[in-house]
Amino acid sequence: MSFSSLGGVHVISTSTIKPQILPQESQDPCYLTPWDLPKLSTHYIQKGLFFTKPSSPSQNIIDHLKNSLSCTLTQFFPLAGRLVTKKQDDPQSYYVYLDCSDAKGVQFIHAVAEFTIADIISLIDTPPILQSLFPLVPGTVNHDGHTLPLLIVQVTELTEGIFIACSVNHAVADGTTYWNFFNKWSEISRTHIKFEMNDNTHFTVSPSDPPIITKRWFLENQGPIINLPFSHHDEFIDRSFTSPPLRERMFHFSAESLKQLKAQANPNQPNNTQNEISTFQALIALIWTSVTRARKTPLDQKTTCKLAINNRTRMCPTLSKNYLGNCVQIVSASAIAADITGKSSDNGNNSSSAGWAALLLNKAVMEHSEERVREWLKGWAKDPWVYKVGRSTDEHTLMVSGSHRFKMFGNDFGWGEVVAVRSGFGNKYDGKVMAYEGRENGSIDLEINLVGWAMSALETDKEFIRYVASPAPPGVTPTL
């Protein structure tokens, strides 16, 4: 396995962690859905959390994290499996599924680094050294889950802090599953932090916990085996994408500035109407208009804003929030740059350009109904295809993923609050925006990736900067 070894990061040990208990359902093949399979050629999800270093001995903390991880995997056992491909020539058959029957386990890496949390989060741009805190090397794709673990954890001790990073195979899990796992792991760790570190019997899951739904959901008369029109993975795996040099910045939006944005996007809307523009839609509309200006997009050029959207609540009956797997699609809104930037007299916009763009985004979200979801699933099954990183976007497109609704700062492993959230190299390109929960209640953080000259222009865009706030200082002290 290839691990990162940059920036003074030294790997102390690597180990394999298996579920404390492997449930009976793990013996059944887990077939991948039309939401899972298109992601075989994209990157692992990579997110991590900074904490102030606990005062307890280092090895005690590492042992405790391993034990609580093993307990967490009892519920999230599919993350301990591997991908398997079955194929034959006559009749032609090629399908990929998830095998959890022998629980090969997840990888746990313990490392130390010679820098501080401030060396990362105090800088304007995210420094390249951050990537050394994440396992895997650039170019790793989800299909590599045939041989690589589906979940790789790297715990790195910094000079005065600790960074817990997880890389999760995106063909097996989406952002909701990712943070469900992180939340449960931190909860189990926090609950048992006072027990003897090496006694596995203390690490138990409460029977009152809502069950994790590990059985994949399919349309009626669809699946569970979906035959792909390929004879070899080289026909759909693409590792050739190379992003131009990017600047990556975290921008913070306070609850007050978001309130102002939403009010401007809903100037004539009564409260609680079905079509009210949400706070997040108003924020992303601001980003869309500001980035379009920053990119100096020709006024007659079509621009597009894409949003990753959760389908769980759109199905009837709704899927559980604890459904383990991918359950997202992309919705998009498009318009010419003149309309987006407010330089057109034909868009009917009498307030702000961001307000007009927000209406487009709101319409795209409202039209994403269960019927649309079902149509997409049927269409993909008839003509399967696989996403290629960076191939469905260009310099006129903005792609937004993640969610401010995911619980990030609440992940207390037993020694204090989260200091900051950061991400790895996965699935990044010009125009990629990732949404995060902000530290203060009601705030939102956005990670924006742009080519250098466009980022510089965005930083001086008056309409954009007026809403950007300074994040609250962590003020965290260890509790152990």
C-alpha cells in the first residue's frame, strides 16, 4: 500500500482493525446500486478533524481509538469489506459488488508530525503539507477498493494537537454515511473514554441506537445485480486527469451574514412558503455570481452551478438517514454570464444578481422530485456510465458538494471539541466548492478551489467579501 510521507510526517505503525462482532448479514453479497457504481473512477472521500492534543499518554489514546473503531465497525461492517468483480464472456456478464463475508478490515495508521495546527489553519491558503496527514496517494480511485481497504484512518500527532483523518471509498459511501460513521465512532470513544483502554468488553453499542441500514435500495424490478457493459476495468477507469495549479481557501460565513443573504434572496417572499429560497441556496448563489465575475467569464457564455443533493428524503417512503451507501445525485442551474452577474437587462432582476441566481437554484432543487430520481435510475441502468474526475466540469462551471448540515464540530472523542475541519486531495479541481458546518451555531464554512488568478479576483470582489467573516477562535483545552 502507498501512504503519504511528506512534510515531516513519520509513520509509527500501521495495523488492521476488524469489526468487534461480524453480524450474520455480512455473509450476503452487497450489490452496488446505480448511485454507487458511477463513482468507481472517482476519488475516496477524505475529511479530517483537528483537536488539541489530549494529556493522556499517546499509546493509551491510540489503543482507545483502535478499540472504539472496532466497536463502530460492528454497525458499519461494509466498510471493512472489499470490492469484487465477477465477469464471464458467454453470456457476457460484468458486475461489481461488495464482499464483507470475511471482513478483511480497515487500515489504521499512527503517525507523528513536526508541525502545529496553526501551521495549517492560520494560513490564508491551505498549504500542501496538509495532504501528508491523509493516507493514499493522488490517483487512487474507488475501484482500487478491490485491493485497498475501503476505509483508511490516519491519526497524526502534531506538536500540540492531533489530526484524525478518514479516507472512505466513495463507491460504498456518500457524505451522509461518512459523517454518520465519524459521529458514531466519536460517540463510542467519548462514552468509553474512562474505561480501561485495552479492555474490548467495555466497547458496546447501545441497543437503543437506530440501526444502520446496510442493505442496498433498488427500484422495483431493478437489480440487485447490475450488469455493466465492460469487459475490463481499463475501459472505464481514468487516472489521467491533472488539475491545473489551484489555490484552496476556507471562507467563513457567520449566522448574521447568512441571515442578510437569505433576506435579500427573499425580498417579497412571506415566511415559511414552500418555494422560499433557503439560506444555503442564497449563499451558493452568491458564490456562483462572484466566481463568474472573478473568472471574467464572457457575458454571452453559458455558466452552470451544480449541487450534490441527498435523495433519502425525496423517496416515498423515505430512506433512513442511516442508509449506508450512496444516495445522492446532481442538480444544476444554468444561465448566461450576463444574467448571473447582473449585467443583463433581460433577467427581470430588480434586486441583486445573486438573488436572481438563487431563484434558478431554488427551481432546480424544487424540481428534483421522486419521479425525477426514478427516471434517472432507470436511464442509468439502461445505459450505464462512470464519472471521470474533472471531466464533467470546465472553467465556466461551479460544483458544490458536502453539506453544512453534517455534524462535524460535535465529534468529541473524549478529550475536547474539534478545532477545525479540513479535506484531502480527493475530487478537487477548478470550481470545486465543499460545504462544512461552521464552528458557531448557524454559520457555514466553504472550501473553494480556483486557479490562482481567479481566486485573487474573488478575494477583491466587493459583493463577495462583504459577507465573509472571520471564524471564531477555537478556545479549546484538553479534558483528559
